[in-house]
Amino acid sequence: MKIYFIVCLAITSVLARDDGLVLTPPMGWLSWTRYACEIDCVKYPKSCINEDLYKEQADRLAADGFKELGYNYVNIDDCWSEMQRDGNKRLVADKKRFPNGIKALADYVHSKGLKLGIYGDVGPKTCAGYPSQNGVNGSNYFTIDAKTFAEWGVDSFKFDGCNEDPKHFDDLFPKMGKALNESGRQMVYICEWPLYQHFHNPPIAVNYEAVAKTCHVFRNFGDIADSWSSIESTINFYGDNYDMFSKYQGPGHFFDPDMIVVGDYGIAYHHARTQMAMWSMFSAPLYMSNDLRQLSAEDKKILQNKAIIAINQDKNAFMAKRISNSGGQQVWTKRVEPQVNGQWSYAVVYIDTNGIGDKRYISKKVSELAIDAKNGTQYTVYDLYLDDGKEVLATLKTTDSLELLVATGGGCRVTKLVPNK
């Protein structure tokens, strides 16, 4: 698929929103991939879109160690409202599934030390056909909805792109952003602006400078599915487009490869490790979409790996670069803290996507992995999936090679190279 971009000649570091929100990638939980638009709470009481679902997931974030690691957003997706606005043209939560309303739900989430996110759409209806911010027949509810969300205590707003011509997005998404800014409450603004322009036929050029100035988080690839093929295609998309995307990634403005599906039905253990590692390498939002009430110990350990989360939450928010992609084997590197004597540390991921054999070796010279390394520098190499990243694999010079055994079929090895003093 060909992707067309607007190339901005004057790209400065002043691209981030200056409101101080999400200077590192936001983390939390989002309902869509796992629960979609299931609204039959009689037949599926534990997996329908209702206030109990969000309360119970919030309970697990707070009680099971997630909150302390930074997972602090509980995000509602589509299908939460009544099909009609009230007499004052305000949105109303579905009265059967959210009998206490969104304000009460926000209060409950806040009582757990967490934050609540909600969903809307730039078109006349949401993707599932519910009332949206743009309305029908040219009506516009940007301002009234932003104020309503603020009054409810909402902390994050996801703005989808269904049922509207993406040619209008360059006008509509900033208008919604302005309404949020003037609502009286700070809210993280999650935009699906680039996504629909990429996939329009023909593709529409994306003004990433405008997107990064308007939105805190912006989707630019298709919805994640609960499968390794979906994860792999997303990884490849970011590898293929690093030169463009890395210019617009930084504190306060993050590319979003969509949700973390660790703990769901469709991926194997080694695929779960690879997704968690690569989303952290991208400095991407870590929005889990799973059932935290039924999470296995193995999956919980992946999602709560402090060393991997530290790579994701590195204050510089660099995007990893794929430096090698050959024969089904990929090598990725990312500058991270700490800096020692002016030299960066590096997070490194090896991936083997071959379906042949059990495990294979991948080898790269340290000088290729640590891009700014000075000759003669020594690095201590840590395995980040062992002992919370405290497992020392080796001490290597720039002239040495880092050779690791990697599980085939989508397995990975994740290491951190820290310069010795």
C-alpha cells in the first residue's frame, strides 16, 4: 500500500502540545479489542459494555500492581451512550447499562487513583452508529460535548474517524481539540486522524506537524487484531516508515500502534513478549485490551515487567529504529537513559519471524547497535526479560558482537546496553 505524506521543510522541536500532559506515553486499559460493542448484558453480563465492566477493570488496575507501574487510564470506547441526545442536546449514557451515569463512574475511577477516558467520533455517527460530536445535517456538538465531558470529570477523549470524508479532518480534528482546550478541564486528546487519511482511496496526505501540535496520541495504522499477523504487520509498518514518523514523535505527542492484546485469546506467549517489547521500543501508549479479572500469571508478568516499561517510559520518548531486516530476522535499537560520559544507553530487540526450526541465532556488532558509541567503549548487556532486567549477559566492546538465541515464529530477545563508567 502506498502512503503519501506532506513533507514539512521547517520541522522544529516545538511540536508537542505545551499543556504538560502525557510527557511519557500514557498507559492503562481500553475496552475495544477485547469487548468491542457487546451490549447484551443479560446474555453476557461479564463482557458487555456497562459501568460494571469499567469499575471491575479499574479495581484490578488499582489492586493488582498495575497502577503503581503507570497504568492509570480506564478508557471507554464506542457504544456507551443512548441513541438520542437529551432535550438540552447533551449526550446521555445508556440508562440501563450505565444507570448511575458517567460522572458517577468517573468519581469511582478517581477514587481508585485512576483516570477515565471516553469515546466519540468526527462523523455524523460513531463507527457503531451512536451519536457523535459532528452530528447530522451539519450540526456541531464539539463545544457542548467537551464541556459535558469536563463536567463529568473525564480525563481523556478518543476521537474516531468513521462516517466522515477524511478530506475534512484537517479542519475538524483541530476544532474538537480547541473545544477540549476551552472546556475548563485538561483531557488527553487521542486522534484517529492520520489513520483514515492513510487508508482512504486514494490516500490523503497527512500533515503530521498539525497532528502533533493538536493531539497527544494519534493512530496511523489499522485496528489491532488478536493475532500475531496483525502485530507483525504493525511492527513492519513502523519499521518501513521510521524516517518520517520519528520526526513527529516526542514528549506529549505519540504515535499509537493501537492496543496491547497480551492476555487475550489469539497470541502465543512469545508473541505477547514481542508485542510488549516493541510497543515499548516505539515509545507507544500502552493501552491493554484484555480481561484483567482473568489474567494469567505469565501474561501479568509480561505486562508488569519494570525493565520493559522503563524503556517505554524513557523521558526522551525516542522511537526505535530498525537497523536490519533480512531473512526473517529483524534488529531494532533505541537510545535510552542513562547517559554515561555523554554516551547513550541502548535498548535492543532481536526478532525472528521465520517459521522454520525452533531457535536461531542473531548477531550484530555493538558498534551497529550503539549508534553513537566511541571506539573502545565497553557496555554491560542486560537481558530485560530475566530477573526484571537485572540479568547481566555480557560485557562487550564496540568491536564485539552481541549474539543471541531467538525463538522463531515471532520470538524476541530484549537487551539493554549501558556504557561502563
